[in-house]
Amino acid sequence: MLLGSATIQALGKEASVQLVTSFEALLQSLSPVMTAPSFQTWLVLLTGWVFAPRRTVTRMIVAAGAVEQKHFSSFHRFFSQAAWSRDELGLTLFGLVRVWLGATIFLGVDDTLARKRGLKMFGTGMHHDPLLSSRSYTVTNWGHCWVVLSVLVAFPFWPGRYFSLPILFRLYLNKKKAKKLRRAYRSKPELTVEMLKLLCARHENLHFHVVGDSAYGGQSVLGQLPRNCDLSSRLLLTARLHDAPPEAQPGRRGRPRRRGRKLPTPRQMLAEHCRHVELSIYGRSQRARVAEVLGRVYAVPERPLKVVAVEALAGGRGQEAFYSTCVTATAEEILTWYSMRWAVEVTFHDSKQHLGFEQPQGWSRRAVERTAPMAMLLYALIVHWYALAGHRHESLPMFPWYAAKSRASFADMLATLRRVSLRQRISALGLSGRGSRKIQELLENLATLAA
């Protein structure tokens, strides 16, 4: 039976995409951060973000079926002019994911490049491109450099697997761009300290432990850590280490010593007697020899550190050195903590590959500073939703060449959100009459393929 034009138009209006109710309820928890009209606009944008093939504002409103809802410029103004705070949104999201966190809350910090085109876009500049660079050859690329602070979460039903859920973001401007825009230059470690102080001051009764690579383990971070925050990072094999300074002798003239006797460097520690350990990190087991000492680095002699030098017995990356401000930790714990940082790299990859982190085209300052981070906030929301409710609808793809898959990737989580959202929308159409069951089955199969 052929459908009339009026019926087709009615179905078209009803066919606008909506996110599943459980995910919208999760978003509702973040509504106090913005006004009611802004929240409704945000809901449409996130719906389009989930379903759009390309993450520009216009593609989002098309994917969400909201072209005729209101003027398209109002969706652009949500990022460039609306009264809401990116930091408050991230801190509120942190409150939601606290249900998965323990007594010590682990954080990961790193920076990533979002490649861009155009000279008029705010904040763009030449930055180091880690994907195209090697140890002997450095490549720079034009774009935005984002410093991201994430919460590292291990869900109880995925033992041994960590997820990095981004919550706070800072756009790094190189010296040339900062001078051109007449803004004070701030380094990546300084931006990291700013985010750490914001989070730790908001939750003074919580204990945090941040993990970062050597770029975020130097004096500018180690010497400015908040009171309720520890740090684990990498250390040079030639780092100068010292013991605690001796107590000042009464009657002795001059200022008291800041550093004690000199200790062996991490490389010298490995040249001496070491103990052998079995490490379970980065998803595999490996044997290594480790040496550890309690010392202080030359640049920040006031802060005692547990320093660990490690050398893999087979494979691995040769000799390496790490430290932690948690001086009671064992060498195995420090190496395990540092390995958790890899989850940050996975988040960067998935946010770019599946959520279009690099695709937004806003050019004004507020649009730039708000749009791209929304992709990573959406990443955190999808993982959190999947852990709460989405895993009940899990349907992992099984292929002859991949028959042993047991854990959902982020691509599977996103496909699950799309599939259950489309199925809920199909069920709401209320199809009835002869052949309606076959039509509904066909639509659900198409929804599965589309997801």
C-alpha cells in the first residue's frame, strides 16, 4: 500500500533522532550548569554529535533533525556566546563519576594536537606532532594544542582495565601566538597546575594522585602541587639526587643546608645489585630488575620522593627511571601507577577517531575554547553511561577473524548508544496493522547497521 504525502510528512517529523532515555537522564544531572534554553540546545547538539558523520554544528543539527526547530545561528551561539562554564561542566561531571572512584583518586594529564586549517581561527599555531615525529626527527603541525586533565577509572566489572575520563581543559598558546594576541604566556605545566589547584580546592577533603610523563614531572609542577595531591612521573637516568639535609647545628653560622649528601643517579643504581620482579602492566606480564631509593631531586629539595630505576630483562624500553611523591609506595606500585597513563592516549585516539575532536570549525575565542572539549566530555559521558546502563544492551560483534573478543571498545559503546536510541525511537512510532511487525524488524536491522 502506498502512503500519501501527508502521511510521509508526518512520519518525517516523527523520525527526528533522540537519545535513549537513560542517557538523557544522565545529561539532566548536568542541567544546573546552564540555563534551561541552553540545556535544550545542548541536548540537540549532543544528539547530533552522536549520530552525525562529521562534527560541525550544521551537521549536528541536521543529524538531530532540528533544522526547522529554530534558526541555526542559535546553535552556533551556544558555543560562542551562551552563559555556561566549561570548567563547571567538567567539575559537575567529576561529581557523577565519583561513584566509581576509591579513596585515592588517580588523575592523568597530557596534551594533544588538534590539526586545523586557516589563519583566522583563534589560538592556532605550530605545535609538535607526536604521530608524525620520531625520536630522531621532529615534525610540527598547524592547529590547537590542548592540555587535558582526566580521571583514571577502573570499573569493577572490567578488572585491570583503566579508562581516562576528561574533565578539565586548557588551550595552550605558544610564545609567538601569545605575543600576537597580547596574552601572558603560560607553559603547559603551568596550565596543569592551574587545573589541579581548581579541582583540589573544590574537593579539599579528597586525596588525588596525578600521573604524567616527563613534560609534567618537572620543577614547575612538582614544586607547586596542591596539599592534597601526589604526583608520579618519569625521571632522567642522569638526574641529580640528594639525601635529606642534615639538621642545623646550634651555634653554626650561615644559612642551613638545603640538600644532603649526593646519591647515585638512576643509571648508577642499575649498575649495582637490583632485585628481580614480575610486572603486570600495559596488558602483559614482563620480568624486570629494579632498584629504589628515597631521595630528593636537585630542583625541589624540599620534597621527598621514592625513585625507582627499572630495566626490562626481555624486550621493553631498556633502562628507565620514575618517581612518586608517595614515599611509602613500592616500586611495583609506582610502575603500575605510571602505566595507567596509557589510558589517556587511548582517550585521545578514540575522541579523534569516533567523536571528531579535530572537526569543529568555530573560529572565535569562546567557540574554540568550548567546542572541541565537548567531544571529550561526551566521551566521558558515553563511557559512564555504558558502565551504568549501556552494558545491559551489549552485543559485541563476532567475526571468524575476531572470535575471542570479550571486552567492549569505545566504538562498541558508541554503537550501543546509537542502536538502543534508534530502537527506542522506532518503538515510539507505534506501527500497527498488517505487515507492521516486518517493517519494525526491518527498521531495527537498519538501525543496527547504521549504528
